[in-house]
Amino acid sequence: MSNLSSFVKRIRDIMRNDAGINGDAQRIEQIAWMLFLKVYDSKEQDWEISDDNYESIIPENCRWSNWAADDHSGSALTGDPLLEFVNNTLFPTLKGLNVTPETPIKKSIVKTTFEDANQYMKDGVLLRQVINIIDELDLSDYEESHAFGEIYESILRELQSAGSSGEFYTPRAVTDFMAKMIQPKIGEQMADFACGTGGFLTSWLKQLSPQVNTKEDQDSFNNSIYGIEKKQFPYMLCITNMLLHDIDVPKVYHDNSLLKDVLDYTEDDQFDVILMNPPYGGSEKTEVKNHFPADLASSETADLFMSVIMYRLKENGRVAVILPDGFLFGTDNAKVAIKKKLLSEFNLHTVIRMPHSVFAPYTSITTNILFFDRTKPTEETWFYRLDMPDGYKNFSKTKPMKLEHFDPAIEWWNNREEITIDGFDKAKKYTVNEIEDRNWNIDLCGYPHEEEEILSPKELIQQYQEKRASLNADIDRILAQITEILGIDITEDDEK
């Protein structure tokens, strides 16, 4: 295919003329299901070569090469007949595929991928034009398949500006840094319980790949990832992403990680490594809290995922997880209980404070990477502030964060020392006793000269709520200490 770099632009220009596409999120979702079918068709052709008995779960008339491919004979479906086929045959067929517990994952993913997928386009001629551009991709050609990976990355980057869809995208520099520092090993299994489009899964595979030397290594590599994604659209992108990375049987499930009692997890449900950027600022149904012990039942989704992570980490396992500042400074009951459990049962050895705008333009809330393992209780925790690189005031779509921006943190990581600049701590270690004396507030080595960020109303309210909850908890704690010292029983006074 010529001019791969213009792939997304060409499709965008066509879709802008279609009355059914309303905004970037719908446009990308429309591209996603077509890309999936194209990639899956290419994979099926490989599977048919390697397995004489392979049978597609997709009926012949609905396989991409039989309805979408244009042989330029003038017989390809277009206009109203194409719309009629896609809307009334293709989608109902794929949504209604017969899948049982015995159906292999690489077949069942077709139905799962299309369960909540949507076809938005209303102009069959424009739809044909988009299909032709996608069909030009030659995924059997190594160079072109590799180049397609770059196209796929550009589509994912566009999610940042596609409204709420941005929550599915963690900048590649961040996922690569976390995977690099976690040091994957052949034979280990890594999980992401809110995997979005699969950024952490692909960064893990990229780090692990150089260690593959034998067929046994390859088998371990192919089985080394596990993902769960609640929302249909990112799930679809993730499955496509894994197929592109030659994971033919992706263990990625369309489900909600918070809908199982954490106390029911056994060793079989645990993993060697967990890499995650849990959704934060979101809200789950009230009954979700019932799946957690009462003291850990927070209303904040990131807190709930922290509990899931702790219950699903193997002995000696390792974690790198992104959490907002609210988790660090929060001293409300649930956050304190979660942090107590974290520091008493796990070894929280490092917290990397990330500069603002890493996730811009999706959110301006500042975030942190927590590294911990299940080897021993925490004795001391290092905090390191990663400053904005020279020449940058903010990260943006045109100036995103790059892996090289983590170089100072990587250099410090391997030769740790306390650093003070202009009287402010940039790197410092704290004992668990010092952290307990701060009532588990671990907002340490922060940004001393941070400019006030302009937050969206929703984020502003969320931040105020977190700060108010923490202040209320601090006031209650201090009042309890004072009344205990004075020997006052407030409950008796209240009754009088």
C-alpha cells in the first residue's frame, strides 16, 4: 500500500462527509470493527495454512475477503446493497454466532468483539471507499505489517482527543517505562484488569520478546498476557492489537474486574506481574462495594482496583500501577485502610511522581507510578520527582511525553540517593513509621512550584471531594486524640 502515513487522514476525510458519523469517537469506533475483520481475515488465512482442518466460525459470506475485498471487476458491493448487507446480514450474523464454553478463544473473540459494536455510516458509497482503503493493507508483508503497527499507534493516540474515549489510552512512553522497570522474565504471566486498548500488554511483550530463544520460550511468550476490559470499544481495539502482535489466542476478556468478591480469589487467580492504569474519578454501582471487605469499600474506582491488585498478586509478584494524587494524600477511612494493607503486606519500594499534563488533553490531574512487590512488609519507600524536561512547559498532542524523558529516573533508580533542590526534596526515602506518623499521607517529594492547573468542572469537583474527605478524616482523628487526652466522652454529652 502506498503512502501508509496518510491512512488515517484519508479515512477521516471520507467519513467527514457521512451524516451518520458524529465526532472522533464514532469515527474511530467505525474504523475499529473494520480493522478487526481485516486483521482477523489475514490471521485466518495463516491458520488455514498451518491447520488443514481449520474451520472459520464466520460464515463464508461474512468473511472479509468474500464481501469487503474489491477485485476491481465491478462486482464489489457498494451503495445501498452494501449498507443492506452490513446492517442486516453482517452485524446480526456476527453478534449471533454460536459460542459455547468449548469454543476456542481465537474463535469466540469474534462474537465478543461484535456484541456491542456499532455501524454508524449511512452512505454506502462512502463506506465502500473506507473499506477499500483498509483492504489495501497487506498484512502478509512483514514490512507493511510492521508499518501498520505504526498506523495503529497513531489511531490510539487520536483517542486522546476523542472525548471520553481518551480514558483508554496511556501514553506509550509511560507503559514502556513501567514494563522496562518491572523487568519481565520468560515464564511469567502479566495481567492488566482494566486493559483498555492493550498498551501495557504490548509494552510487556516488547520487553519480553528479546528473551525468546526456543519453542518453549515462544509458547511461554504467547501465554504471558491476561487482560480484562469492561467497555466494548477498547476491548475490540485490544483484541485487534494482540492479533497484530501475533498473539493468536489473546487471553483478553470483555468483563468488569470489580464484579467478583475479592475474598473468593485463589492462587489460581493470581499473577506474577500486574501493570495497570486503573480508571479513576469514575463511579461504579453501589452494589460493587459489596464485593470488597467493608474497610476497603471505597467509592473511588482506582481504590477498588488497588484492592483487586493486592488480592490477585502472587507471592513474590511485582506491580507497577498508575494512581492519581488523591490516593497519595487521601486520609479518609477507605484510603487509609488500603494504604495500611499495602504497606503491611507488600513492599512499596518506589513512588515516581510524574509531571502534570502527561495525560493531556484527556486530564490534567497529576499522577504517580507506584512500584511494589509481595516479598515482605514495607520497611522504607523511596519517592522520586520526575521534573518536566528542559524546553517543555506542558506535554501536548504535538509534544507528547517520550521514553527518554524518563532517563533521569532510570539513572537515579540504579543508584539511589536523596536529592534536594532549592530546599525542596526531589528524591527521599521514608520509613514506614514516618509514613504512619503522617496518617498514611504519602504526598511526598511533590512539585514545589507547580502552576495552578485549570481543571474541568468534573475534575475540580472530584479533587475538592477527595481533599474534603481527607480533611474531615484528619479533623476526626485529631479530635479523637484531644478528647482522649482530656478524658471527655463526647457520646455522653450528645445524649444529654
